[in-house]
Amino acid sequence: MSQTPSFDRNLTEARALKSFALSAITIFCAILACIPLFSVLYMLILRGGKRLSFELFYALPPTAFDTGGGFGNAILGTLVMVGIASLIAVPFGTLAAIFLAEFGENSKIADIARFCAKTMTGIPSILAGVLAYTAVVMVTGTYSAIAGGIALSLLMIPTVMLTAEESIKMVPSIMREAAVGIGCTKTQVMWKVMLPVAMPGMITGVMLAVARASGETAPLLFTALFSDYWMFQGGAGDIMEPTASLAVLIYNFSGMPFDNQIELAWAASLVLVVIVFIINITSRMLFQKKK
């Protein structure tokens, strides 16, 4: 009578011991990589959380020797400029990704576009600010939210485009073949099959781009500058005026010798992280409902 083989794991075996050691190393490295992230979050909550109050969201930034104050105008300015950047970057980046993945995959134009996009992901963000300054600020003669949004969109487009292209390429080819088999055109295959399936990866790319744009300072110093006043007090035309942002406020206040401004910089940093987190979670929830 044959003996039933045992499927119990034996750590004394070389393969099992190697698997256990590699798993332990992987877990250790993952924990090690999370330490900087959680340490930053801990400092933000510790130093920025103690200054959080409702006043921060409606008050204007204080002057040098004032106490109190807030950064409500900077929150609004950040949302407006990131919104403008998203309205530019998401459509252009998605259309470019569709061309690269489906219609011109092996063309020279696609190769040049990929090279330029990959190069732009590594360039200093201040160069986007200089370009937007030359193309918008010098032409219009004023710093503005529009100029800031265009500068941020230059940083967002490569991330959106490359991520969307990879997401489209990861869609199983059998789904494309099935759609073509029932008589769908190339356009129908893309809009009805490929994009809906690739949407989670594309949303991840958009969120990465939004997170990067929300925290950029250098491009906004060249394009939007800063303002101590609310947007839209004088009407929609204020979008062509210097605009406050959380990133520039943090940059300005963190270097001041006044405790009040330094505390506001910590609080603004915490609020900026929370805003990006809320945008990320909300977009994913909306996608899940639509799906």
C-alpha cells in the first residue's frame, strides 16, 4: 500500500528555507521604505494638527507681526490652478496615449513623443515655470492663475500620457479581438472597450500627476506669484491676477522668523496632504460607482 505524500511545509528543506528568508527580507524592506513616509505624516499631524482651526479656511494670511490668520485664499487658488492644469493635461495626455498605444504605436512620431515625455518627467520643474513665464506671463503682462495652471499642466501631461499608454497596452488582446469580431470599428473598440478597462490605471496616473502638481512651488513663483487676497472678489477676471497657492505660502512662511507664520506653514502642509488624499479617494469612489 503506497504512502500518501505529505504536503506539510518543512522549513528544513532548502527551497522552503529560501522562500521564508526572501519573504522576510521583502517584508523588512517594505517596512523600512514606509518609515520615511510615516515619519513625515507624524510630523505633519503633530506640528500642523495643533494649529488646525476653522479660522484657517476663511481668514487671509497674516502680515509679519500679526497673530492668527489663515490661508483660505491659498486653498482656493491651489484648487483653481490644479483644476486648470487637469483640464489641459488629462484630455491632451489621454488622446496622446491613445495615439501612442493604438494608432501610431511604431511610428517615428510616437518614438519622438515617448522620448520627449520621458525627458520631461525628469526635468526640474522650474523649467516649466520659465517656459510658462515666457509664453504666458510676458505675453499677457501679468502673473495669473491661468499661467500657473499652464505651468502645472506641462508637468502633468507626461505622467498622464505615459501611464495611460501603459494601461491601454495592458488590456487583454482577446477583448480587442472580440470587439473587432462583432463588427466594432477602431474608434468603438477604443472608447467602448479599451478605455473603460484601462480606466483604473489611467486614474492612478492622473492622481500621481495631481499630487505632483499640487505640491510644486517653483513653477508658481514664475507664473502665479502670490496674493494676500481672495480670488473672484472682483469677478471672473481675477483669474488673470496674481494668485495665492498653498505651496508658495509654505515656501514663504517656512523661512520667516515668526512663530505664527511657521505654524501656519506646518498647518498648510497638512491641509495640502489631506486635499490630495481626498481628491484621490473621491475619484476612485466615483469610478467604482460608475463601474
